[in-house]
Amino acid sequence: MKPVDINKTIEIPEWDPYSAIKTEEAEFLYDFITDQGIKRTLEVGFAIGKSASHIMAATGEEHTAMDPFQDNYRRIGLKNIDKLGFSDRLNFHEDFSHNVLPKLHQEGRKYEFIFIDGDHKFDGILLDFYYADLMLEDGGYALFHDTWMRSTRLVEHFIKKNRADYQYVATPLRNFSLFQKIGEDQRNGMHFREFYTTRSLLSHSMILWMSSGKDSWLKRAFLKIKDAVK
């Protein structure tokens, strides 16, 4: 099944059009996983199942995902996977990643591709990466979503500064941050490099301001400028 067929089939709820990844992001997932020949995949976060559906279509294999909030999405994510006929290949855990990931690691699970798009607090993302790293195969990939957020950007910079066993891989999408595992972690117990960055500080503050509080002419003006420079 191709992305165009997936997007015709799955439901995007009118009451929440923002939780799902964008169509161009979903298509990137499909194309990247297909091109790399990836088969063993894991995803932190699930929402309406848009990313999961494209990952599963690309691999044709089992996909592991976790999300404790399916009831908040009226279980649309699981229904979308069922509509596509993928349910028998979905290893779904209706629980928090901090409970699921340690169990998967204890089971000896290994993955070629891990998509981190769950808890967006800094400590939550860092914890997801910690366990993802333990289960990621050499040469495998970790992909982070929502890099407009300060929390995600700081985890990205931590990896760049402190994890020589990971290589940053540029993508054409600004809201993705992709890393490839290229070796073993050789740090000793005293290793630490500062990883603070000012990048995304302005964009994070601007987006929070735009998405909260009352509408205003100034917010509408910024939106017009944003659309004009796309």
C-alpha cells in the first residue's frame, strides 16, 4: 500500500487536526524506510496512527508502538490500523513508554529504526532515547519529531555533543532530527560536554505565543508572513 492510498483511508479527526504528523513527514517515513530496507521498527507515541501506518506499509512487518492515551483520541489510531488491514502486525502497548521500553529491553528486543514522538518534555524525550539506544542495532536510526520545541532541540544537541557513536543525518524536513548509530558508546563515567543551544529559542517562544491566548491582528499578520515565505 502506498502513502496516497493510506491517506485516502485513514481518518483525521476534525476536532484534532494537529496531533498527526504532516503528510510530507509521513511520506518521508515511508520513503526512507523503504529505501533503507528497514524491517524492525519501534515507535514511541501513536495518536491517530498516521506515522505507524506509513511505517508498517513500508516494512510489511511487525511494528511496535505505545500510547497510553488512545481513549483521548477516541481510539481512532487503532481503528485506522484496522481499516488498513494492518492490525495483525501491530504490537501495541497501551501504556507509558517509561513502563514499556524497559520491558522490551529486558526481552532482548532489537530494532533498526526507532521513531520518538511521545512525551515532549525534555526528561521524557531523553529517557526514551536512553532506552532506544540500548535497543538500536549498529547502523540503525533514531528519528525525533517536533524539533521546533526546545526540549527536543536540547536532546538533539546533547547527542551531537556527547555521543560520538551517533552521526547526525540531514533530512529535507525541519521538524525531524535523524541520527544513525555508528559504533559503541566509549564514554567513561566522568564524561560530560555542555550541550545548551540557543537554536529554536525564538521559534519555540513564538509558536507557544501563537497557539495560546486570544486571537489578535498581530498573530494573524505573523501567519500571513509565515505563509508568504514558505
